[in-house]
Amino acid sequence: MTGRSSRSKGQRGERELVKIIRDVLGLECRRGFQSRSGSEEADIEGFLPGYHLESKRAEKWALHEWIAQAEGDAKPGEVPVVVCRRSREKWYAVMAFTDFLELLKT
């Protein structure tokens, strides 16, 4: 899937994540502003402070590329998290193991 249809699929995935976060955590989050110039906010804005969410909805996973993108886009002090899924499958959150351990300590 390329071009417009993959962009639409990504946008639908972002809207789906916003709904899940609102329903489960009661947070008023929204889709982030996406710039074509390469400068981007997090895909989901208003999530928990200190986290940068990168949403990916794709059949073929390029996990290392997605992690690099999330790490590059995250502001200093933010934990980059890739949230991804294939069609008709559940969502997964991928983050550095050390960040996961810090999360468990709280």
C-alpha cells in the first residue's frame, strides 16, 4: 500500500488510537500535526506527559526504522513509544526495555 491509501490507513489508525486512549484512560488526546517537511509532532498529542507516541499501521513492519523515527522525533526527556498493528490484529507498544523497567517502577 502506497501513497494516499497508506496515508489514509495511517490516519484511521491514529483516530483509532485516540479513541482507545480516551475510552481507557479518559484523556482528551488528539492526532498530532503532521508536516510534509519532515518536522513532526507526536502522532498522538495529549497522551501522558513525557511520552512520544509514533503510530504505525502497516502489513509489513519496519520496526527498527519506526523506532529510529520515534527516537529522532521525541523531544529531550520524552520516552519514544511505537504503537503498531497489522490489519485485524491487536495493537502493540514497543519501547526501550530500560524505559519499560522505569515505567514499572512508578
